Amino acid sequence: MSTLIEKLGIRYATKKMTGEKISSEDLNSILEAIRLTPTSLGLQPLKLLVLESEEVKASIKAACYGQSQITDGSQILVFTVYTEGYEALTDKYIQNIADTRSVPVESLNDFKQMILGYLQKMTIEETIAWAKKQAYIALGFGLVAAAEVGVDSTPMEGFNPAAVDEILGLKAKGLASTVILALGKKDAANDYLAHAKKVRRASSDFYEFL
Ligand SMILES: Cc1cc2nc3c(=O)[nH]c(=O)nc-3n(C[C@H](O)[C@H](O)[C@H](O)COP(=O)(O)O)c2cc1C
């Protein structure tokens, strides 16, 4: 059994996938890890789109600059953030805490006002930029979870977010695409990176202990 660090040394940004489907058990583990991602204030200003339909995947391929993993991947995860509705999101969050922890909703009023105060200090553009940082944390959880279960993956910023939003009708849903994670099985024979050594800065350069 490999350790997590060994698995992180093996995973790589897969350039060529086979088109095979990953198991629903592995997919669910990755989705659950992403759902469990911590976010600032716990607000989870994210929505994860799981593209499974071949037609839907193909529809965004050109907007992803033709990257083959979009159609050869088993599922394409599009990390989106809310572009509006933050007060309603806060209300829903507070209600969720009350229900989950069996506490009166009124007891959470100070926390709720703190969240609303925090959000009110930002413009909507700043709020969206803040939400996008949370999306990247979720991407990280997804990458690690995929490595843990042995699913190949590719994190992707190489796409036109405005075009992807348009194709998937995200504006009408109050969402904006942020980053993508393709999941699938590597085509080791045709992926030039499948056997390449991992390139990282030396720990002596990367860490500074103070
Ligand atoms: C946020 C982010 C965006 C990336 N975008 C792309 C992309 O659009 N297409 C691609 O093939 N690789 C993409 N990569 C992969 C990186 O090039 C790769 O992770 C990096 O070179 C380190 O290599 P490794 O992941 O294979 O260890 C991206 C990686 C990250 C973290």
C-alpha cells in the first residue's frame, strides 16, 4: 500500500486519456472530498458541475482550446462560484448549522451578522475573486483525492471562462466557471508525460524554516 506522499509523487497532469469510465465508487470519493473542502467562513460559495454527457463535454472542448482530456476524460468537473445571492447563501448556511448541530437559529445571529458584515465590505467583484480562491482549495482536495484512489486527472486553467459560462448557461444560474478538473484513465502509451520524472524545486529551496 503506497503512502499518500508516494501517490502524490505518481500523480501527474495527464495529457492524454483513454476515454474509459472511472468507477462510480472512485468518482463519489473524489466528489465527497471536494464537498468536504474547508472554505473561508464555511460559506461554500461554490457549485461543482459534473459533466458526464458526451455531448456536453464535447460542447465545451473548443472553449478549452481543444484539450483532448475534455472529451477523453470520464467526468469533467467544472468548479464554479456564485456571482450573486450571497445574502441568501448566508441564510441557507446559518439554517444548515442550526439544523446540523441542533441549535436555535437565533443563537447564530452574531455569526450571521459577522458574515454579512464581512461580505458587505467587498464589492461583488471582490466577493467573486474571494470565492474563486475557495474554488482553488477545492481543486486541491480533488487532486489529492483522485491521487488517493488512483484516478488520473488534469487540473485546467486553459479555457475561456466566458465561453464556458455561455455554453453551459451559467450566467442565468448566477455562476461563473473558475477552474476545471478532468478525471479519467491515462493513455500511457500515447501520453508523453506518463513516464516523465516529476519536476519540483528542491526542498532546501522551497522551504524556509524560521
Ligand atoms: C491551476 C492549474 C491549471 C492548469 N492548467 C492546465 C491546463 O489547462 N492544461 C494542462 O494540460 N495542464 C494544466 N495544468 C497542469 C500543470 O502544468 C502541472 O500541474 C504542472 O506542470 C506540474 O506537473 P504535474 O501536475 O504533472 O506534477 C494546470 C495545473 C494547475 C494547478
